[in-house]
Amino acid sequence: MTKNDEQAKDEAEADEISNLQRSWEMFELAKLIYTKNFDNDMAFKNKRIAECWLKLGEISIEQESYEQACIDIGESIRLQEELKENRDERMLAESFYQLGLAQQFNNQFTSAKESNL
């Protein structure tokens, strides 16, 4: 690998990190907006906040911050389970999958197995 190839690879990694950081900031901002608004439709509000938590967890997985991913995705699952009749079962299943994935990467194999049952 030449010096130019290494430099291009380093720049690509830096761009990826900044893109992940921007994504994290956008979902954090969206979560804040949903938290402070939409009090007239709590089901809509909580579903959107749960989606934001899930996406924040997915970004943490990409950044190899697995413990934070488990926390964020766990919060998403908690909110989704509160929705009961308005719950999006597909999103809940995806959340459990992502939680199991984060737990597996974090060497929490017993927890990961339980999350995916």
C-alpha cells in the first residue's frame, strides 16, 4: 500500500466518523424535539422518541460503543412496550434484534441469546 493509498483510507475513515457524528446529532435533536412537542398525541410522540433511541443505538453499534448501544436500544424497547395497542411489532422485533447484536458484540452472550428468543 502506497502512502497516497494510506492517506486516502485515513481521510475516508475521518469522513465516516464525521458522518456518524452528524447522524447522532440529528437523531439526538429529533428526540429532543419530539420530547418537547406533540403532547396532544402521546402514542405518536412516544413512537417517534422510541425510533430515535433505536437509531442512536444503531449508530453506537457502528461506532463500536456497544454498552451505550445496549442502553439506548433498551430505552427504545421500554418505550415501545408501553405503547401496547399502538405498538409497531416490526419495529419492536428489530429493536430486540439490534439489542441482541449489541450485547453479542459486548460479549454479553447470555443476554444476547435471551434478547433474540
